[in-house]
Amino acid sequence: MENPLLKQEGLPAFSQIRPEHVEPAIDRLLAENRAAIAKLLDRDSGFTWQNLVHPLSLLEDRLNRAWSPVRHMNSVVNSEELRAAYNACLPKLSDYGTEIGQNAALYAAYKSLSEGPGAGDLDEAQRKVVRDALRDFHLSGVDLPEDKKARYKAIAQELSNLQSRFEENILDSTHAWKKPVLDRAALAGLPDSALDMLAQASRHADQEGWLITLDFPAYYAVMTHAEDRALRKELYTAYVTRASDQGPHDGKYDNSALMEQIMALRHEQAQLLGYGDFAQLSLATKMAESPEAVVHFLKDLAARAKPRAEQELDELRRFAAEHLSIDDLQAWDIAYASEQLRQHAYALSQEDLKPYFPVNRVVPGLFSLVERLYQVSIVEVDGVDVWHPDVRFYEIRDPDGTPRAQFYLDLYARPKKRGGAWMDECMNRVRDGDRVQIPVAYMTCNSTPPVGDKPALFTHDEVITLFHEFGHGLHHMLTRVDYPDIAGINGVEWDAVELPSQFMENWCWEKEAIDLFAGHYQTGKPLPQALFDKLIATRHFQAAMQMVRQLEFSLFDVRIHGEYDPARGARIQEILDQVRAEVSVVKPPAFNRFQHGFSHIFAGGYAAGYYSYKWAEVLSADAFARFEEEGLFSPDVGRAFLENVLEKGGSAPAIELFKAFRGREPKIDALLRHSGLIEESRGAAA
């Protein structure tokens, strides 16, 4: 039987991929790669880009083309069989990656290329590839004695396994909890769109009435609108105790022990490599100079934001007591009371906006904005093999019609799909002679699905999320770099990788841009000026409360990784409580186990790096300020951002690319202004 994962031409054949294909394909490719690398190194000297780095990048691309669809399907159409096949390959891939990183002969070959006579033949981007590779050899333990190399390899393999199990526990506990409701009165306060969504979920489960789940659109709707305080508390309790020792969940999903093991192994790994702690190791590949610099940055923002956040919470408490008869505002009341206050103060609800953000206006409007900024076109392509009927496929084309990139768009929440939103690489840009493999991206959200014969209607927050992920996608897809190690988001310092994504969010607050993607789903009429004015008035609504919440997550992350003590364990709850006492204004109940679902740092790429969201927001807000100063749709500014940031990928340090675009070092003022912490002062061109 032909294995579709070994097909190296064209796009993945998702409908043909079966769990039984996974291990044989990965086993074969790993064996072939090992043999090919040994052959590449079968020379004593004379290493060049063409006989070493380029063929190695083609081997890695071949492996990525097989593993990428497997990794993606495990996240979006998860099943027991696929999960087993995926997990069986993790240790094999981990071993292979460690072998490459610890291959002394390969390291010596790169070093000879870097220092030998051929070094002068490398262009600047190629030199960046070689510099990054030499750094990564050290970070993989190439310098270690054999016993410590073996220990590093074992740690890497175990971390891969533990992090996968952490993610699985969140997925399983999220989808194991359901609450059927037969009495509509119990859902008083929910708008018709939310009731329709819960009723549709119930029908899909072959049940009567309404079905509440922990999928975010359902959770958000109930927490924001349900008048029944006991229902909100029940749902909140289930959501914030997922994969933990608390709440209504099965203990087999508890992530407590996994978190301790992950932290211990990361600390040991850092010390093996000569770092004092994992935070120092994490920052070896980032812009920030030290964990201390990160903590100072976060605490400086907290000092600016916390007084305003305390005022916002006091206002919410007074409103809840006076208008909602809630004298003891609790965590499960915050979203509901905030929505009521928003309506009271601004006469605006998220529900008022949803009719103007139908999917069939938002998506084409987003594309229209991108086309206007970067002089490309985005065209839907039919007949492409996808993993679910909801998925759409598009191609980005240059002005002359040449295909530049492609992407899959998977918008809606559903069972067996991991929560959150993300962009991932399907294929990287690679040049091999005259042939160029264009980049292909997976764009994934968990937005409110369509109900009945209506198009999906998004909240403004869901629109922002889509724009954010599309910013990541543009970074991957619009690259002009031909070397996959530094093309797109590859080779970009992790604390700068959010620059293009957060940059895109800003367009969701500009009337000229909103007119491109907002229109009533029934009449097609644009968002009325009065509604837009209310939306802008709410931009800074509880912005300081939201900021200190992000600072809480960031400080918690950098502190647990920077202060780990083998004798005392990770002290996860203890440090989280300390951070909350210092920067938070909303104190959650003792049973809250937010950290057990914090996959960004325990299962994703943000360990000791969650601060990147705020760090990069300084860059993204300052970058957008140039558009505010010179014109929102200025073709010159759009071209400058495209050519200096999006097209360059990781081919140069992020700060150099930023300065090439902005003409100076970044300033924090725009972030403070966009966050409502200093006065708005808009330039005439905006």
C-alpha cells in the first residue's frame, strides 16, 4: 500500500492519511536521513553551502512535510488511534533531533564552513543560518561528555512525552465535561445567537434542549450573559479546574505531577548546558538580555497598570452592588458584571456587534486589507483535500499572478479539536535550483460556528483573534528568504515573533479598515458610525485589568523557571500566589487551577517566554504608529513593513529589521497609548 505521508509532491493528502501510515513513514524517513547525513559527512574538508547546509535543509524539509500533517491532524481531528501513532513517533523524532544537535562531525563541518576559506562566499543570510546552527549545537549539548550527552537525550525525549500528555489531558478534560439543560429559563440572559449555538450542540449530541460544553464559544457565552449566578459558578469551576486535582474532573486527567516533572527536567537540562536555570537557557535565543531584564520590564508595566486596574475593579464592584445586587463580586461574576457595565456605560454589547461581523464579510474583508497593504491577491481554491468539511483553502498571488503562498483556514470550534487559535507551518519556503517550494500555512481558530442557515457571526474579540493569527501567517507566507532555517518565523527571536500578529490587531479598531470587513449579515449595511463610536469608547474598557492579567501570567512563567529549586520542587502554586499578590487585582478562588491548563508554557514554545506577548507588543504598537503618522493605507509604509519585516523572516536580528522599518529604536509610548495608560494623541494623517 502506498503511504501518502511519503508523497513529496503537492499538498498533503489528508483524506488518505491513516494512523497506521504514521510510524512506517517516520521510521523510513529517519533512517534515510541518517544515512544521507553520514554520506554528507564522508569527507575530511572542503565543506560548502552547497555540499552541506543546502542538502541538509532538503532532508529536514522532507521530514517536516511528512510530520507536519500528522502533528496538525492530532490537534484538529484527534482520535485515540491517531494519538497513539503520534505519541509513538515523539521519542523517535526527539532522539533524531538530539542526535543531529550532538553530532560532533556535523558540528565540526559547520565550524569549518564558518571559519574556512569558503566563509567569504556566504551571503549575510547564509551566515545567519550558520551562526544560528553553531549556537544550537551548543544548546543541544554537542560539547558535553558522553554520559551527559546521553542524559540530555533522555531528558529531551521525556520532555517531549510529558508535554504531549499535558496537552492531551487538557483536551480530554475539556471535552469530557458537558451540562445538558432542558429548561430555557435556566439560561435567562443568553442572547438568541448563544441559545441557538447551544441548541445546535445538543442536536449534534442527539439530545434535547441545550448543551453547555467547555469549548470556548459556549463557555464565553454563558459566563458573559447568564443571569443564573449558580450556573456561572458551576461552569467557571469546571473550566478553571480542567486537568487538575480540583473540580468535577476525572483524576486521571490531573496535570499536577506532569508539571513537576516538566519543571525538574527543564532545570536539569539547563544546568547540564551550564546555565543556572531554565529561564537563562530560554533567553539564549531571545532578544531580552536576561531574566532580570524581563522581570524589570514586566514590573515596570505592572506599576503603570495596577493603579488603573484597581480603579476599574472598584468601579465594577460598585456597579455590581448597585445594579446587579452582587455585594461580594467573585471570579465567576467578572465577565457577566463587566458585560452589564459595558452596556450600562456605553450602551454596547458584544451581541450588538455580531450581526456586523459575519464570516462572509470578515474573511474577505481581512483579505482585502492585506491586498491593499501589500499589493498581493488572495484567491480561494476549490477541490483541495482537507481534514474537515469546514476547512477552506486559499492562495496568495503576486501582482503578476504568480503563486506566492497558500493556506488552510479552519475557523470553528468542534469536538476533538484543541482549543485556542494558532498558525502552524505546513510547508516552508525552500529554493532548490530553479524550483521554489512556496510556503503553506495552517490557520486555526476556535470561533463561534454557524448556526442553522445563518453565517457564523463573530464577536469583535473573535475578529481580533483571527487578525492576530493571520499576522503570524503573513510572516510565514510572505517571506522572500530561500533558506528554510530563517524563512518566515524560523530563526526569529521568540520575543519578536508576535510583532506581525499583534500588529494586525490594530486594524480592528480603525474605521477605514473596519469598513472593509464589517457589514450586516442580512442587509449588508456597514457598521453605523454610532456603533463604531461606542466600540472605540470601549477600547480601553478594563484595559488595565486585562494588562495585569497578562503580566501575572508572564511573571509567573519567568519566575517558576528562574527560581526552580530541586530541593523544594517547582512551588507552582506558591509562586503563582506571590505573583498574584503583587500584580493582580482579581484574586481567584483557592480551587482555581489555571496553571494546569497553561499549555503555552507547559506544552508549547513559550516556556520562560510568555513575556514575549508584551515585549513584542512594544514593537508592534510602535510599528503601527508609523501607519497612524503617515497614513493607514500608505503604500510606501505598507511596502516598507513588507520588505523590512515580513519578507526578511529570521535573516537578520529582529531589532535590526525593526530599526530598518521605523528608522530608530523602539519606544514604549504607543503601547501605553493603545492600552489607555497615557492620553491618546493621534496624528493628522490617521
